[in-house]
Amino acid sequence: MARKMKTYQTSLGFFDQAIAAPSMKAALEAWGADSNLFHQGAARESDDPDVVAATMAKPGVVLKRPVGSTGPFREHAELPAKLGVGGKPKKDPRKPEGRKPKKDAARPVDEVAERKAALAYERERKSREREQAKEEAARQKERERRQQAIDKAQAALDRAEAEHSDRAAAIRAEAEALEKRSQAEEARWGKEKERLATALKRARG
């Protein structure tokens, strides 16, 4: 059975945000909040008839408007036209602080509309989950591609190091063999030179 939809509202960054969702938890997830904004007093359930109508028309979709403004909520909102010191939006002086919409002005939402809104929310939630899964799959594929490139480069380096070690060892072995041959030649020549010098001395008398 589809759960009853409610409208929740908060302010994040440069925007007021509103959404029709079945629970506060679902609203927080859709907003991408990493803490409970409701417990902090930064979010609330809204009974503003205009906000309720806008969110129920697009359940599960985060609607926005420039923070501090009184305009309608839209799926794509522009940044506030007036920014104060430090890039913070200025509050609209025409909007009285703490003013809440009259509850008796709220438009009733019939059960059929609620069911339609709940079903639309589920479709939006599943679409969002599919999109997130697709993005995660793409990120995983990119991680795997990068890891394959790293493994390939590492394997090439390992092969080159092994080949270098083998060549260096062969060169050292050749050098040692040449050194032994050189020493043997020096010893042989020493003896031969001494023998020939003795023969030369005898020949001279």
C-alpha cells in the first residue's frame, strides 16, 4: 500500500528546498543531508497550500527557490539576485519574519491524488536509485580501468627490473671472468718474461 505523502521544507545554501515524500527520512535522503535537519530545527513539514500543491505535482523531486524569497518552488531555480556580504543572500524585506501560511487556507488533497502522488514518488525514487546505480557502475568501471592500467604499468616495470638484474649479473660475471683471465695472463707473462730474460742473459755470455 502506498504511503501517505507529506510536504517537507528546508533551506540549504542559496536555496529553499521542498519535496513531497512519505517520511522525514526520505526527504533527508533526497536532499542529500548528512545530519537530521528536522532535529536541528532547520527543516519542517510544510502546510503552505502553494508549496504543497507544487510538491504533490512532482512527488520525490526536490523543488527549489532562492532562499528568502516568496516565489514559487521549481525544479530548476536560479541563484538569488541579491547577495549580501560574503556572498550570502539578502533577506527579502517584504517577507515578514516568522509568518506562516494560514492552515485554513490549505487546499485539501483527496485520496486519489495522494495515491497518485505516492506512486509518482516511488517512480521518482526508483529512477533516482537507478541513476545512482548507473553512476556507481560507471565509477566502478573507471576504477577497474585505472587499476588495470596500474597493474599493466607495474608488470612492465617488474619485467624491466628483472631483465636489468639479469643483464647486470651477466656483465658482472663477464667482468669477473675477464679479471681472472687478466690475472692469469699477467702470471703467465711474468714467468715467460723471466725465462726469456734468463735465456737472453746466457746468450750474451
